[in-house]
Amino acid sequence: MIRGEYWIVDGEPLFADGSIGDMDHAAYALQHIRSLILSEFGWDDDSEMLCDFVVFLEALESAAGTRSMPEVLARLFSECAGLGTAFWLLPAAFLLEDAREAALRELGWKWVKKDWVGTFRLSQEDKEQIAEGIDRILEEEGIEEGTSDELEIRILSTGKSLCLSAGELLGDGTPGGHAGTLAVYCPQPGYGVALDMDRDRLHFCYAGIGD
């Protein structure tokens, strides 16, 4: 069904296939996370080079007066938003955590690759964002959704996956959908062997699927 790779951010798709475009999933996530942290210190530049660690450190020193992660952590806690989103994103900004996973968990972004969607949780709001994003992706790609086509929704917080028809996800009332254990990573998502997967293995599954 879907041909490309995207992030869904608040229902809006961002094309994230680095083999074709300028930025992949990792670059989008890292750029946004570092920009968000810098904005806590009044930084309002629109630099697109924050994925470069040296550029990020220089911007951080300019905005916060330090390049030290512990000092930035202390300032975020005492002077900014306390235990806000930026606080929890800081390890990813300093490359101590996968920025893609941090974006899924802390920012609620949705990871799309062909007929596979990654989300940290799957609340009703998450379903609505996925549905809106998929609808716009299909429109951009010039694809008419089929009610029998299925998407594999992988839920990072539980290690489970849920297969939903496109019609059901897009809200046309089509019945269907079935839950299952997450498929082991294969070159193309959705073609693995169903098995139980603990939290650590799930991380590698996400980190291993493309950029």
C-alpha cells in the first residue's frame, strides 16, 4: 500500500526516506530534539545543522553557557520546565539514546515504513493521529486506500503488534483487526515469525529497521 517512509507528527506526515530525500527518521528526530532543548534557553535560530554534534554543542554553549550535559540537566530542572519534555529528551540529544525511540516515547511521533507503523502507545488519540497521517500519506502518494489492506501497528511500550485494516483505521466502520505478538525483524517489516519479544529485543527491532 504505502511506498515511502515517514514520520507522522500530530497527524502531519514528514517524508523521511533518507535514500531519496535529505533527511531520514533519525535526522528528523535528532534535529527536532536538539532544537527543542535549545529553545528552553531562548534559542530561536532555524539552523538545519543541529544533527552535527559540534554545531549543537556550539549552539548550546551560546544559549545556555555550557556544553556539559550534567550542567544542562541541572539548569533544565531548576530554571526551565523542570521534569518537562526537554529534560527527558536530553540523553538523546547527547547521543546516549536513540533519538528515534525518544521521539516515539516523549513526543508521540509515529514511525511509518510502507505498511508498518510504530507508536509508543495506542490510545484513541494515537489511533486518530495515525489515521489522519495515513490518510494524508495515501493522498500524497496518489493511492486509493482499500478497506481490506492491513497495517501492522507496532506498540513500543507493550511489545505487541495490532493488525488493522486501512478501512478500520481510517474510520469507515469496517470491522476487523487482530492483535498478535510482535514479528521478529526481517528486511521488510511484517514478514517475520510471530514470537514474544521483551523490551530490550524490541528496542533493537526498532533501531534495526532502516533510518
